[in-house]
Amino acid sequence: MMIHVVHHPAYVTEAPARSTYRWGKNGAIRDLLRGQGDEVVWTEPDLIPRDWLEAVHDPDYVAEVLEARVPPDKTRRTGFPITEQVAYRAQAVPGGTWTAAILALQHGFAANTAGGSHHALANTGAGYCVFNDLAVTAVRLVEEGTVGRVAIVDCDVHQGDGTAALTAGWPDIVTYSIHAEKNFPARKARSTLDVALPDGVDDDGYLAELSATLTPFLNEHRPDIILYQAGVDPFVDDRLGRLSLTLAGLTTRENMIADMALARGLPLASTVGGGYGDDVMAIARRHVDAILTLGERLSHRNLAGIEA
């Protein structure tokens, strides 16, 4: 069994000044996955082409980021300054999600060790997100005719507002978001299907709602691939969470998502999404557990006749 993982050295960068985002998380994810030895097959992605970014984001905003001259109001919304290092990383992350999607089409599953920047909007970053790798990848997949329809399934505790807004004009991209209703962002966008949960929902309540809503969503829209935002911030001890899932609940969630993909012969590419707190290694462990749970489930069987 081989689990395909995408990682770029630029994911691991020094924290810019005045940043509250945990920049060490991606390096910790990489190191824990390296501990799996030959079970993990590594791929380094190319930087995303500028015109692919401009297919989703305003070209003036793309220029501001790539030239590291993002104005202060957008810096505040993003949550950190866009230095040259951060700008370079912002090109690498969507390249990783695109590469994971292509690998998933070939092998059934692949994971990006970064990404899930689902709050980034057309002309600004927001909520620690610079460019929306999920939207960029989905648009490219349908625009090039690689697949007929993409489903973005977002299980981050925060609504995927940027993803919903940026893909709203694309009939071949459908978006599903299950999130804490009272959490960031205050102003929600409209996904194809939004499942807003009250504070404190536990494993049983969350998993029942996920099953009851995502199963008919996939049956109705019949995508050719799932881009999966595997945020671990619904965890009970997450600093920005508001929900009450246990580690076992998160693992059950990944198995449910994997089984839904398997039942429909769907390849799945995952991004790491949210996970917040002071213990970076514990957060990274939760992300790695998600990747390994998905990878072990989806790599055991062939998807639609494709060798896993």
C-alpha cells in the first residue's frame, strides 16, 4: 500500500512578524509523515502558473501578492504580512493541491500537506488564507476538461466562504460545507449546500448530520472527484473550534468520507485545512492521522478500475 503525499519545501517558512498563525505546523506534518517510511510516496509540486490564479482571483490582487505589496487593509484581513517568502509559499500551496488532484485521479487518493485556503476571496486574502487553492484547482480541472464535475467537500469548522463565492459561477463545481454556525466568518457565503451546526455538537450529532446531508449531496451531483478540506478544528480542544468532536470522532469522519468515495468510485484529494492551538505537534498529529486514515482506506481497493 502506498499513500501519495504532496509537499513543497516552501510550505515550511519562518513566521512573518505580527503573525498569530502557527507556521510550524506544515513542517511537523512533513516530519511525522516521514516517520511512515516507504508507506508514503512523496511528490514535490510546481508553483501554480500566474494565469491559473488569475482565472479565479482578481489580477490586481494576484500582482499585489506576487510582488509582496499587499496593502495594510488586506494584510489585516489575511492575518499576516505578505513577505516575499509568504508570496512564494502562496504560489506553492495551490500547486500542491492541483498536483494532489492529478495524483488522486491516477491512484485513488493523494494528500497535500498544506492548502485548504478556503477563506481567500477574489481580491483579498482572509482568515490566514492568501490564494484559494481549492477553487483554483477545481476551476482548472473543469476548464481543461480533466473531469466533468468537481465536488469540494469542506469539513473545516469554519464555513468555506471564499470557495463558495469563487466557484458560484461554475455549474460544474459544487460545494458542501459543514461548519459551526456561530464561527468565523461572520458573514457566510452560499455554498451549494451549507450544513450549519450549533455550538458544542458532539461526535454522534456531527456524524449523523454528515451522513444525512453528504450522502444525498453526492448522489444528486455525481461528481468525478472530491476535493476534501479535512480540517481538524471541529476537535473539542481546538482554540477556534466551537464543536466537540473527539479524536475518535475525527477518525470516524475520515472513514465515512473515504467510504462514500469508495462506494461511488470517486478519487479524493485532501488538504489539511484548519487546526489551532499552542501544541503544534498535537495539531500536526491530528492532520497526519486524517491523511493516514484516508490513505489506508482508499489505497486498499481499486477506484473505478484504477490501480490504487
